[in-house]
Amino acid sequence: MVSGTNERTVLCFGDSNTWGYAPASGDRYPRAVRWPGVLAAELGVDWHVVEAGLNGRTTVFEDPLGDKRGLRHLGPVLESAAPVDAVVVLLGTNDLKTRFAASAYEIAEGAGRIVDAVRAAAAGPGGGAPAVLLVAPPPLANVANWEARDPDAFAGFEEQWRGARTTSHAFAAQYARVARARDVAFLDAGAHVATSDLDGIHWSPEGHAAFGRAVATALRALARGGA
């Protein structure tokens, strides 16, 4: 996975936890705090890290509240970042919303379709396909804290995520299965970051730091294997 220059490019394709949503405030963490920023600092000048996080992004599901379908976004994002040596796929948390009625198996398969699209793209060096690191999102914590914090703004919020916490605990096994079936690298985010209890969905600065370091380790191993 080495391009024509010494610099490698990695695309971080994800949702609000890639965008850097701060659970305490709803603001965006500074670049250096967000896990792609941590990743860039860990990898150094030989790598270019492209951030492509979008709040609410799903894998393949159409959301009536906005254009959030990751499979539709992927092509233009890949093309704009090309040539891309590797893509880190971190999606699936928003697929847990009650309105999608999706199982962990189905959500992981949706992530697998993202993987398939990356591998079918000619967005890598020399017109080849980028390598893929498929990441299983960590389990959710208690989403009821949204409504407790602001009853007017988040009335009924917990119902929007009914059963999500239980379903999310099956992510690691299901995503690992999908990665094995497609012969791509896999990382269990839950082994490195715990979802914040502040809102049950997003990560603390410490979580971003730990996850960014874990991704850096995984990408170095992937680069050695494909060099």
C-alpha cells in the first residue's frame, strides 16, 4: 500500500465520533483532540490523514431526517481524497436507531457493503483499491442521560435508541465476522475506548486519544504487510 511518493494517505470515514462530537457540550473537539488528529500526530509526516466524519451517518440506511447514507457518500469522498492507501471504516452506531430496526448482524453487513465499495474503487495508488481497516464501534452507554439533561430538547430520545445498547454489544463479533469474510484488517474499538456516560453515544478526549493510538498501530501493521 505504498504510493508513488513516500507519503501515505489514510481516509477516516465515519460518523459523529470521527467528526469529533463532544458529549459534554455538543461542540466539536479541536483537531488535535479528535482521534484522526491523534492518529496524524502518531503516524507523523509520512502520512496524510483525511477526516471524513459526518454527524448521523449510517452505513446503508436512508434516514428521513437527512442525507446520511454512508454508501452514497463514499464514492465522492474517496475520489476527492485519491490516491488513498487505506480507509478506516467506523460506522454503525447510528444504524442502532429504533427507526431502522436493524440487528447487529444486519448493521455489520451494512458496514461490509462499505468495505466492498472501497475494494471495488480505483481510488488507491496506481488506480488500485485502497486497503481497509474495518472498525467495530464500541458498545453504547446510557442514552437516557440526554433527556435528563434537557427534557425539552430531548423528550423521547431514549425511545429513538430502544434496545440499542444490547444490540451494540454484539458489534465486535459481527464486525470481526464481516472482516474475516472479506479478508480485511479488523479493530474492535471497544477494546480501546468506552463510550462516555454523559450521553451514552460519544467519546471523551481520553477515548479519542486511546483510539487514535490504536488505529495508528493497526495501520503501521497494515502498511508493513502491504509494503
